[in-house]
Amino acid sequence: EDKVVQSPLSLVVHEGDTVTLNCSYEVTNFRSLLWYKQEKKAPTFLFMLTSSGIEKKSGRLSSILDKKELFSILNITATQTGDSAVYLCAVEGSIKGSNYKLTFGKGTLLTVNP
Amino acid sequence: DTGVSQNPRHKITKRGQNVTFRCDPISEHNRLYWYRQTLGQGPEFLTYFQNEAQLEKSRLLSDRFSAERPKGSFSTLEIQRTEQGDSAMYLCASRPGLAVNTGELFFGEGSRLTVL
């Protein structure tokens, strides 16, 4: 069974701090790793990572994947209160040939205080 | 509206009743997923369709749960003889075929089930 473990499960920081969220995984026939942000509604897509060592960046958010050590990190610099959310990591594995299933971790609850 | 649409958004039912949720994916997306999410947990995979074919179903899923996607467009998720433990948010998501796979899974707003 595919497994995704995120840490920490929750984190409280002050505006302006930098945070690093961790995601480790075990998956059959790895295809990609995705990061999502979830506020009080459906998850919204942040990044998809398929190759080791290539950083994806969007504004203050960045992410990188290590396929050898089976983990990814999501960095948020100069945090703002609007970054407060649950950050979900998901891995996509291949099952039965071309079928692809996404398995999510429990998420990291980030709270950014003013 | 070109997003993933789910209804009803909220459903309150008594234990033992049957409920059905509907998901209308983005029209050109041939892959459709159902997930269940409870408070403090990430989305838990339930089942996956490629066009009308149900290609994977979670082994954790009780026989009381069934899903269909009869014409490869909208999908329904039915829960029979509901139990209080079924109370959760049921999320539907879709994505295009492999040829145009950007990785992004587009989620609907979810259907929240409360079983009394």
C-alpha cells in the first residue's frame, strides 16, 4: 500500500518567518509528487515534481524532490497570514500498468500569526 | 462554469438511509477520482475512473459504497445503509488524459455528509 508521511503535523509561526514542510513517501512505480494548499474548501494545486533536484518555484513558495531518499520539501519564505492553511503532499504511483492513483498525506497545518 | 461540480453540497441523513452524490467533472477530463476526507486527515482515496471504466477501488472501501460513471461523463457515489462513521467530506476530482497531463488534479467543492 502506498504511503505518504508529512511532518510536522502542525506548525505555528510569526509573519515573516521561513518554514520548511516535509513529505516522505513509499509508492509503487513512482510517477510524480504533488503539493496542494487547502483552506476551508477543496485543495488547490501548487506544484508537481517528477525529477530529483530540480526546484520548482512560485513566488515565495518553492519545492524540491529527492527520489533517492524518497522525500520532498516545501519552503515558504517571508510567510504571511494568508499562507495559513493545510498543506497536502500527494504521490502518484502506477498500478496495473497505466492506472494512476494519488495517495495523500495527512497534511501539515500551518498557522501564521501577525 | 467550467470547474468540477458536486451536489448536493451538504447532506444530513439518518443512520441506515441510502445517499447518493453526483460529480460533474470538467468536460474534457477523462479521469475522475473520489476521495473522502475527515477532520484533520488528508483526502483518502476511494475510487478512480478512466472514462466509464472503474479501474481501481480502495480495499478499505466497504461493500456499502458503489460508484458509477455510466457514459464517461458525470459520476455518482452511493452509500447504502449509512453509518455514523461515514460522516465526512466526499471530494470528487478530475484531470485530463495522460497525453495532456499537467499533473494537476482539479477538485470540486465537496459534498459534506452528516449521518445522525
